[in-house]
Amino acid sequence: MLSVTRECALLPAMKNDDLFKLICLTRPLLQEIELAVQENLIGTGLTVGMRAVLQILFLHGPMTVPSLARQLEIQRQYVQELVNRNCEEGYTARESNPAHKRSFLIALTPKGKALIGQVLDSEFANIETFSHDISHEDVLVALRVSNQILEGFRILNRRDD
């Protein structure tokens, strides 16, 4: 199996070949992150998708399913399934929405808040095991560059969300 850097080296030289190498690295990076998240969730009863919903609610507070879908950038119908599963497990609950009578707010229950807090604490502890050589300045640069790449592809794909 070739490494991403070696695979990209086989491509014709381009003006932005280092940027292309960075973009090529995102697929294996995301696969490794998802695997680590899945491993961390063993024994919690959560799927990666259920965890994502809980994290958004933990960070932003109660919101509607369409708002959750926008935050997660996935289809509303799939988010509804995840919300239903979280509600069945007692991690979230539907609350009345003062802005809309028919559109409920989804909120963390104390059980859900405690669980996602434990999951996030564990994930941060895992990140600590390898982040000691990465400076805060490097992280800020990576965030800026990643956001620029994301925006570039959104424009390329004519998406403004």
C-alpha cells in the first residue's frame, strides 16, 4: 500500500501539488478519526451519528431537527432517525418550541449531557496522547487553511451553506 504522499508524488507536477497532497490526506485522516471515535464509543450504546447529534446539542443547546441537519451538513431525514434513537435511549427529549407550535426543539437530557461529556473527555484525553508536538500556532494555521479549502470546494460545488 502506497502512502498518500507517495501516491500524490506519482501524479504530474502541478502548481499546487502540496495543497493537493493535503487534500489527498483528508480521506485517510477522516477514516482514522472515525475509527478512533467508533472505538471510543464501544460500550456506550452510541453510534458515530448519535454522538454527533449529542455533541451539537452539547455545544449549541436545544434546536430543531432542520437546524441540527444544517449544523451536521447531512440530510434532515437521517438526522430525524438519529434524534429518534437518541430519544428512545433517553439521551435527548423533545421540548415545545415557542417559535413554532409543530416544530419541537431537541434537547439533551441529564443522561445525554453526562454521556456526551464523558465521551468528549475521553476523546480529548486520546488527542492529548499525540498532540504534544503540535504547537497552538500550527493548529491555528491548519484551521485557517482547512476552512479556506472547505470554502473553495463549496464555491466550486456552488454551495453556500
